[in-house]
Amino acid sequence: MKNMKLTMVKLAGILFGLGLMAGCAAEQQEVRHFYWPQLPERPRIEWKKAYSSQLDFPKTGFQSFVAAVAGSDEPIRFEKPVDIKSNGEGKVYISDPGAGIVYVYDLLGREVHLLGGEDAIGQFKNPIGLTVDDNLNIYVSDQEKLMVLVFDRNEKPIRAIPLQGLVGRPTGMAFDKQRKRLFVVDIKGHKVSVFSPDGNLISTIGKPGDGDGEFNFPTSVAINSKGEIIVADSMNARIQVFDPDGKFLRKFGRRGDGVGEFQILKAVAVDSDDNIYVTEGKGHKMLVFDTNGQLLLSVGGLYSVLGTGKDAPGGFLIPQGIDIDKNDTIYIVDQLNKRFQVFQYISDSYLKANPIPEYMAPK
């Protein structure tokens, strides 16, 4: 049977080379565009795509034919994804503590594999937080192992940072590329721990409480262009902002289901203009604020894609981790829809380089 499949694949290659399979190529689908706010207003966010498995990478007609003839392995799918990080150069990392693995979506290579390669299974116990440094090394916080595992840009393990006695339960992480510091959120200790890249503890930010500079189950952290530290203070239903030395600067948000309020605050990220993005779990949406906490935009809403076969752009079923890379591309874990969605922040420079024909900018 194996030899028969190989023969069929070779035959398919011959037919393709002769041009006899030209009619098998799938028709090119019309590109759809989804913007927030909607046209004719000046768009700020564009939905790009959603990914749930290897099957979301389009195949050519020939690739589809070969897969049908030769068969293919079951695609890697998410179980319960939590965090996400892009290296800005085509690779996206997604932690899945439900499966005990970290997925690597190679958007340029159009394939999916596991971080750690052949040794990936069993390498992680409960991987949660992800970040990438200026050398594109990948950091993974593991709650059960109580350590941060570090991989180089080629995904080879290079070191482990032990957290025992320093961090009670690591969750989200961020890397300050200017000051070369690793930030690890401690949801159990109600603080943020600051490390050197090789794992030496530099300082901590916060303590339990609801006052300025205090936390109640923080979950996520991001660093803006000024080096300010933005923390998702989940159970206090607010965002807190600190200077690069950890001094409290400002806060915004409160509990509620009104405009700009938080019910279950999940994660935080910043774009190139220092706008602050927050995933809201119970509201099933992404909220965008300016650097001072003024609400700019709300994206999304409750939608389950399971069983519908629909993309549902901007529809979420508990959004979790969020990341914005150097290209202002936004990645959001859509947890119970078992996928991640990709958006683009349309900055002034992006709009100039990528004009939207349907939008007529004010003169």
C-alpha cells in the first residue's frame, strides 16, 4: 500500500508537470476586509485571518491532490490555548497547558510544529506565559515546574531560570528589549518579578491589595516605547502603569459591564503608538485605550465558531493572551473557539504604505 501511494504521488507529479492538472487548482477566493470602526470612518483595526490547525494554510491544487492520494497525518489542533507571542519575523508561539505543549505556527513556512522538536512531549508540564527577547530567544513560564525555559531563535533549549522561592505561580511575561529585563507576573504572590536575561532577580513590583501599586491576582504585563510597565490587575479590574523603575504612575478601569469597564480582565499589550489593548474574557472582546486610559475602540463580541464552519471575524469565545509585534500585527488567543485570530493596527504610517481604496481620508 505504501509503495502504491508513492507511485501515485510520482504519477501526480508527472501529470502536474505536463500541465494536465491545471484545472484542479482551486479558484482564488475573493479577499474580504473587516475594519473597526467600519468605513467610511477612519479604520484603526483590520481583521486578517484565524488559525486553528495546519489546515488553515491554503494548499495549491497540486498539494491538495497529493494529500488526497497519499494521505496525511491528523493536523495538530489546540486543546486549551492561553498565551501567544510573535517574533515579528513570521513565527507565532502559542502555549497550551491543556496539552502541555507550545505550538509554533510558521506563517512563512506555512506549517505547524511543536517547540522543542522531538523532545517537545513531556518537556513542559504547565506552560503558560510567553515572551521573546531582542535576539529572538523564546521564554516559556511553566507553572508546575516553577521555572522559565529558554530556547534560542532556532528553538533549541539553552537554559532554564528557576523560580522556586522567588515566584509562587508564574503567568504572563514581557521582555524590555531596551533595558534587557525579563518581567514575570506572579499571580499567586500578587507581584511582578524583574529578572536579568540569565535569571538573576533584580527587583519586584507590587504587593497584595487594592491600593495604588498593589495587585489582586495580576495576569499579564507589557512594556511600551517609554519603558513603562503596564500590568493587568485582574481581580482589581484595572490596568496599572509604572515607570521603568517600578514606581506607580497611573491606573484606569473598574469592575462592570459598561463602556470601558472590566469583568474578567485577561491580558494586555501595546502597539507602536503606545495604545493599550486589553482582552476582556466575560465580554468576549478586545478593548483599545490610549496611553492615559481613554477608551478608543471595542472589537469583537460573543461568538462560537464550533460546528458552524465560519470564520466569525472578531467574534470570540473567551479571548485570552494578546500580543502585538514590531509590525503592529495583533495576535489574540480565542480560547474556547480553539484558535487564534490575527488583526492589524492601522497606524498612520501603515495606512500610507497600505492605502485602503474604500476609505477617502479627509483633506
